[in-house]
Amino acid sequence: MKKQIRRIENKSSSTAGFNCMYRAASYLEKNKFYRSEDYIALRLLPGIVHFLVKYRIVNFQWSFFPKGIYEYVIARTKYIDEQFKELMKNGIEQIVILGAGFDTRGIRFSKINSKTRIFELDSFHTQKAKICQFKKRGILSPVNTIYVPIDFSVDSMSEKLVQKGFDSKKRTLFLMEGLVMYLDKKAVNNLFRLVYKLASPGSRVIFDYIYASVLRRENIYYGEENIYKKVNSVQESWLFGIEKGEIKEFLQKYNFKLIQNLTSEGLEKMFFKDNLGNITGKVNGTHCIAYIEK
């Protein structure tokens, strides 16, 4: 059988591009529930896309876009931003961002970052596209942000990190935003075992995942059908999910402790609930966010 070529093997990630658009649009929102802090994202968008987003010509709540995914990216961005800043303030020594895409936290939070080293790992093409946009826009990366190009299916992550100065004795945050669902079962198993090996006691991990039922096309959750079709249409299909209610069992295999598991309902209550208790934005139901500790 001919091997399916995935987009990231020869081009920048389409998913990373969409997430950047969502964060850029969110920064321009007047509605406080939809507004987030990524002021860099808008500057990273190429020509026509920048124009469409800046002048609100495109609406990410149109039916063309998967239902609730805009809200999910907003909630995920806000949640991870909070944890990122809190850990920096509390002296986390290293942050490793796997599948970094167009993540901008190293720049956005540089003023509160006194000594944390940030390692950004991603495919060569996606990372190159990001760095090129930085150069075009005159955006300077902080000296403590270290770019690590990697092919997760071939390269040794530990070797790549050590070569760039990573120290496994230091307390670290491992951030895997929009990554786990794109790996196969074997790769996920290897990844979590490796992260546990690299993490010193007290290290944290934040990752999001989809329900395993989504891969079986059971179409249970809000926005499920549209988002599944969309990720497959751009040659970045989902390969891995965790059964609903089994996150603790999954983590036990790798000796991680669950701090918090946020479902779509939890994210809605955290970020889209007004003073009267009304939910102002409905989040795509296929995803969860897990915050764990070694």
C-alpha cells in the first residue's frame, strides 16, 4: 500500500496556520469572552489573510468553519496562557513546546521571563515559515527562545534537545498543544515515556486530546462531523484519541498525576460564562485539555 504523504512532510502545517488566524481574530474581538491576548498572531498572517482578518471580512463562526472550534482555540489559548505565565512567575526553569507551530508565548511573555529557557520543536517547514514571518515583520525572538527543527517520526527528541542545551535535572513545562491527536498510538506511547524520562520531579505537562469515539465516526459531540472532515481534507488527519472518562487510566501507564482535565463544558464555564450564568460561546465538543504532573 502506498504511504499517505502528510502535509507537514513538505509544507508548513495548515492546522498551525488556522490556529494562528483564530488567535489573531480573537485579539481583535470586542466581546470580552472572545478576546484573547495574542497581539503577535495578526502580524504573522500573510498578505490577503491578514487583510481579511484585520478588517473582519471573514467570520470564523460561519458554517464553513467547524462549529465551536474558534471558541475552543480561544479557550485553549487563554487557559495555557494562564498556566504559562503562572509557572514563569513561580520559577519554572525550562519550557519545551512540542509541535510549536506559530506559538508566540516566548515573545508575548518575555517581560515576565527572567530566566526560563523556551525550546520550540516543530517540523522544518513549519518552523521555517514562522521564522521567515518574524524576519519579514521585524519581530525579534528573545535570546532564551531556542528553535529545534525535528521530524518526530524519525529524529531523537532527547538528542535534539540536549544538543540545544536542555537539562533534564531542571523543572520543566512540556507543552503539547494540538499535537497528540496527530500521532499514531505507538508514537504517543513513545512520546509520553520519553517526556517522563526527560522530566524532573515536579515538572508539568499540558496537552489536549480528542475522544477515541471521534475516530470511530460516532458523531456524538457538538461540531464533530465538520471538524473531522476538515482535518482530513488538509492531509493532517487525526490518528489517536482517548476514551471518554479514561484519562486517569491513560496517564497511569506513564506514572503521571492528573491535576486538571477540562472538557468542552468545563471550558465554557471557565471562559464563556457571564454574570448571570449564561454560556455565551459553545465550544467544539471533541477536545479536552489535560494538565498533569510528574
